[in-house]
Amino acid sequence: MELRITEIFHSLQGEARSVGRPTVFVRLTGCPQRCVWCDTEYAFQGGQRRDLADIVAEVGSYGAEYVTVTGGEPLAQPNCLPLLTQLCDAGFQVSLETGGAMDIAGVDPRVSVVMDLKAPDSGEMHNNRLANIALLKAADQVKFVLASRRDYDWARLQLDQHALPDKVADVLFSPVWGQLPPEQLAQWILEDRLPVRFQLQLHKILWADARGR
């Protein structure tokens, strides 16, 4: 079995619950979505076909406990599912970053799913697969990337409609880099007393938009 891989690299986790932890990132090639603020467009095409066993071996060579499978959209390649299982079997703590448009039903239950719900200003709200919400586990996370007050109000509505804080471990609110001032989003969260985790992209603070970091 093979996957098309854009890059594998060792860095600090920049987002979500394990932020700051040394992590190996496996970035799969291809994505059916086109978010207007996407910062990984280089993963839409190209990449290199690699055997799953070879991928797992390279991940192990870094000596890290945490692995994040990301993209692009990793679930756009069916062989992502056996890769996730093989990484779990190898003893890694595995997370999956998915854009929320693909079915997560086949994801190994040992994997921590970090699933986006796309807000209006992303241009991809119509592709949110809301059926995935019922499939989320208590250890999973839901992420909202927000570019405006309109996005924030929409995300706040989703919290209530789907009881997300009671369903998953963390609901993550983050501002679109360079569009929504972080202090503004932080203030809205505090004013509304939302039960969410505010986050910034640590990797961008440290290394800007450098690839492989």
C-alpha cells in the first residue's frame, strides 16, 4: 500500500491539545477543499508515492512519541486509514488533522481526531460534513479558524446547536493569521464566557511560513 506524501518532518506541535510537544508530521498530498486562507497550498499537488511501511519507519527514526497526520486533506487518500492504524500499532500517540468534509467513520478509534468546522469566510462552509459530529469521541477536538466577527458568531452558534463542549475534549478557536487580530478574538471569548480553548499557531510565531517547521 502506498500514499502520496508531500513531506515528513520533525517539529513542535503548533496547535491543538498537544501544542509545544515534539511531533513528527506526515503531510499527505491533495485536498478537495480550497479555503481562501489556506497556508498549505503547496500540498495540493505533487508529492512522492511511498510505501506505508517506509513511512512508519521514517516516523520512528525521529524518536518522538507524538505523530500528526495532516495535509492537504489526509482522508482524501483511502490508504490514510491503514496508515493511522499502523502508526497506532507501532505505539505512537496519533492525531489526525482533517478539514471536516470527509467521512471520519473509518478512522481508528485510538486516533485523536482534530476536525475543522469551516466558517463562512473560509469559502468552504457548504462542504462541512455535519454527520461527522455524531462520530466524534470524547478524546477528539473540533477546530474553528475565524477571520471575522461573522465567523465568530457562526462558530458560537455551532457550539450551542451541537453541544460541542460536552461532546469532545476541546473546542479550539483560532484567528486567521494576519486577518483577525488575536486580542480581538480573545476579548470576544472572554466577554461571552465561551467554554473553548483560544489558540495561536505556535509554528508561525517561531518560524513564520517556513516549510518543514
